Amino acid sequence: MRSYPVNSPQAAARIVALTVVADGDIGDAEIKLLDRLAVHEQLGLARHESHALLDTFCEDLLSSDQLKWADAGPVDERTLADMMGEVQDPAQRLK
């Protein structure tokens, strides 16, 4: 799993991507809602950058051992802690 600079828009967007894939599927309705809410703008990314990051996150999951979801989620506890640790700014965490 790649890492991103602390408090970067990419680090925050990857957490959003994690919530999108948490159920094992990326639904059109989820993508439309993210676009309608302009989540990419709130995080400081262009729409295409946000979508590319979602694709990259899925590639990371596919190329790792993370896809053995046993009623837990798409990443293990260590990876989740690492991802969450990349967003430390309290205001950005609230977003």
C-alpha cells in the first residue's frame, strides 16, 4: 500500500475511497453522491484526481493481501492505522 504526505489531499481522499469500497463494491450512486457533494473540492482535488485516487486505491488493494475480508473490511488494522495516521489535522479529520 502506498503512502501519502501527512495531511495531504490524497491521504484524506484515500480514506474516503476506503469508505466507498468498504462493502466490497463501488456503486454508481456512491460516485454520483461524491460528485454532487463536491467531496473532491472539499479535499482540495480536481474531480479527475479524486477518481484516479479511487482507482489507485483499488489497484493497491488488488496487488496486496488486503482483499481477504473476513467480516472486517478491506484493510487490516495496521494498514487502517497507517492510513488514518496520514491525516492528523483536526479540521481535515472532521471533513
